[in-house]
Amino acid sequence: MRASSLSHPTVRALISKYFLPVWLSRDQYQLAPRAKADHQELLRIDRYTREHKMPGGSVCVFLVAPNGNVLGSLRVHEATKADKLLSLLEEVIQREKLTPRSAEAIKATASPMHTGIQNPEREGLLLHVMTRLEERRAHYGVSEDWVELSASEWRHFLPGPRTGLGDSWKVPDEVARKIVQYFYPPSPNWKAQATTVRNCTLKATLYNRPRDEGVVHLAGVVELSHPFGRDSPGVVKASVVGVIRYRLTDDTITSFQMASTEANYAWLWRGKPQPERMSIAVEKLR
Amino acid sequence: MRRWTIVAVVAILASGQGSGAAIDENRLQAQVQRLHAGAAGGDWKHIPWVASLAEARRCSQQEHAPVFLFTHDGNMESGRC
């Protein structure tokens, strides 16, 4: 829905002007546990739609009146169509004689997005992993995951005291896998638990050491299995490179960037491979 | 010719550059920035989402405006949905 009806300019404008918009993940994926008040209110709304024989379900739009009554609802297969969602919004706006919210009220209730690592470690390296499909499914947008490496983990990306220029070392599998497990594209099966890392080789090379900075180059290959849907097996094959910059005085990583030079995702649909080019990128957040 | 080779080797040593595989840093940065911009963008992110359902319901009663609630599985913000 985010790429379809929720990105439609008129739908967006009506939701923003007349309603208090909120999204809620049923499984709280990548999010902190749901607050009790949210949970109870969600149960109440689900119960209301069931008792009033209104459309409901886990992926659904609900328009809830100030008194708690549900004014209308649409299941995802309808709500994803901009014209269907638009007609529900317009009907409720007219029927309830809604007036636009003030700009001040909208500003006061808008909240920054809240996904990411909860309570990051002080000495941890926080990485942002992004992927996208580049062809038929480019409209799925960019997927995001966050990985935190502890100090003992991120130190494997830096050279040892006796490492010379041009020397290479292998990043331990358990460290590399923490990052590459998220190298699957946005798809109907979004769960990282569905991924199996089949192969991952990440080599680091001390490339440069000008003045007070060190530069490490990364190069590697990755192969993951990750289903497209529930029962459609898929495989990611990627070659990646990266550049890490660190301060020689205290071994602090100042920059970490990695990206695919070549990446493909192929999943099977009715036994036929559906290959698609994809891109992968990793950046340091903190 | 030999003189130029010696000059090149001395220049590399002086620069502190090793013999690891060269990486096109501009291309690498461009790809990271392109995906970063794609993650930050998305028209739906311009909707002034409220932080929680309880907060939306509380403000709804104060303002006499209804709530638009979208429930789903996964995480809409990160594209893992």
C-alpha cells in the first residue's frame, strides 16, 4: 500500500488534512514491543468490526470516530487501489461533515519515524543495510535493516598491529553473516529468519595509510536463499566491495560503505526462474 | 623506462598506498547515496503519521477528528512488509 494508494497525492492529502493518521504493525517487526494501551485499543477495534460485520483483518484500513466507533474499513486488496480508498475517505468526510485539521494541530501530532535499533551499545558500530530490486519490482522501493556490531566484532574489519600495506585477512563468517543476512530484496516474505546464508566470503585488505587515517578495502561474494513468498524459493547472488576509513590514533571507524557491484535475485514461480537485478548498500549510521 | 618505474614505486610507497584491489569509490558512494535517498523518500512518508494508536485516539477526542488506522504485518517504514 505504501507504494500504491498511500503514495497517491489526493489520498495522501485527504488523510493528512482530515484524519489523525497512524500505522501499526501487527507483528511489531523490527519494532519495540507494543504498548498495552495500543494493544487493547487494537483488540477493541477488531472486535467492533467483527460485531458490526465490517471488513477487517490483519492488513486493513480502519477509520475510527472520536467516540471510538468505526466509520468505515477496507481490506488490503481493496485499500491498495487508490480509487477505492479515495471513495471511502470522501464518503466519510462528506457523511461526517469533517473539517480540515489546522496546520498547527497537524504539526503538533506528527512524529518522526521510529524504526531502528533500540538502545544501541555505546561502543557498537551501527550499520544501515539497504536493498532494492532494479527492474519489474523497482516500485517495491528500498528495504532497510539495521545491524549493530559490538566492539569485539567490528575490530575484525581493522588490521592488526603487524599488518602491512597490501596484506589481506578474512572477516570471520559469524561477523560477516550478521550483515549479509539482510542482503535480500524487498519481497512479500520480509522476515530475516527466512534467510539462509549459503556462502559468504568477505576479504579485507589494508589499502592505504596516509597520515593519521587508515583505509581498508573489502571485497566479497555472497549467496543467500530467501523465499519470495511463502512457498517460492529464491536465491540472491552478489559480489560486493567496500571502503572503511578509520583513525589510526584510536582505531575509530569514521566511515563504512559497502555496495554490490553485481547482484541478482532469482525466485521460482510455477517452476520458472524469475531473475531480477538488484542493488545492495551498507552505510555507517553511528 | 626503468627510471620511471622506480619513480612510480617510490611515489606509491610515499603515499602509503598498498597493493589491494582498487575500488571505484565514486561509484560505491553513488550507490550508497542512491539507496539512502530511496529509503528516506517515498511519498507516503510525507503523511504526518502519529507515533502510536493510543496517542492518535487521544488527540482524536480532543480535536474531534477521526483516526486513519492502517494495520499490517511487517514494517511499513523499512519496506520489510
